[in-house]
Amino acid sequence: MPGNVRGEGWLLHFHSYLVVSDAGVVLVDAGVGAAGGEAAEWLGVVGRLPRLMGQVGVEAADVDAVVLTHVHLDHVGWVSDGVEPAFPRAEYVVQRAELEHVRDGATYSRRIRPIEEAGQLRVVDGEVALRGMRLLPTPGHQSVVTERAILGGDVLVHPAQARWPELTYVYERDPAVAVTSRHELLALAATTGVPIAAAHPHAPLTANASAVTVPTDGADACPPYKL
């Protein structure tokens, strides 16, 4: 999977997904964030989400819902500016267990609290339907199941985990639970026949760990792509 390799190291990508349908406009995860933000400083890379959304004709005010697979810095960078929600009309959807896990932390205070205080935070428990999609708990976060892809957040952080689900990642709070979630999501992908589009692998992956080819002109390390 050359898209995840740079030199002898691992090239880590940071994806958000925009789902546009007759049921509305839904953003799944909100990326790294602007220069000077916590994630940008930590990772040494600046997020591009508003510009990429603009390229497909979607503005912040067009977004009906923002689904947070979980509340890590690289998934909530654009949710708010620390004072106001970035998407003024959107409901922000998060699993209760994940919210309670981060409630006392800096990421909650700096990014999520403004959304909650604005009355735009929707807290859910377990599997729920949202605008033609399923939000499926994959502890400790949630995945989004659509007709075209399973938006898997951090269930698969590296492509090798699709081939060997028992491989664990240093930031997994409960490795055994994470392994179970991977097995279950791969089984769902096999049953439905749609790829897993996760947050960090370069391309979507099928249930047998094959990359879904994405057209690109080669001008960008990680171009936007459409499933």
C-alpha cells in the first residue's frame, strides 16, 4: 500500500468524509484544524477541510449534521473555534460513552464545550439512524454505515490491520475491544460488499484488505476522492 509509506516510515493521513444525499449534508469527523490549533501543533500539519469542502460547493452553513466518530484532536479540529460552533446549523452527534470519557479533558473544553453550550450537541447511546445512515458503536467510538461505504474512524488506523486485525495501536484504550471491533467491521464490510473508508489509511479498503483505487493526478499526497 504505497500510499501509506514515505521512505522507510508510515505516512499517516487524516480524512474526514462528506455525505451528501436527499436527506441532507453530513460531515463525518472534522479533521486536524487550523494553524495554531492543538492538533496542527502536535502533528506538524495544517488541516484543509474548509478549502476542500469549498471545492465541492459546500459551505459551513450547508452542513446539517456533524458526526464525531470519537473526540481525538485530529477528528475535532474544525468543530469550533473555541468560542462558537464552526457549523452554525448542524447538530453534532457523539456517543455518550465517548463524551463522558473526554468531558474533563482539554479537547472537550476547547472544542466540544462551545457546541454543548450552543445547544447543538446531540448525545446518543448505541446504534441510531441518522439521515439515511446508521451510526454503529465500535467501542470506544462509532462508525457510520452508508450504502457506499463504512466510515470507520479509527477502527483501522493502518492498512495492515485489515489483513491482521489483531495488530493494535498505541492509542487504543482497550486493545482487546479494538480487535473485536475490527473483526466485526470487517465482517460487516464482507456482508454488505462495501469498503471501509477509515480516517487514516490512504485509500478505502475492502474486507479482504485490498485498496479501492482512487483517481488522482498525482499532484497531491492525499487528494479528495469520491466513493
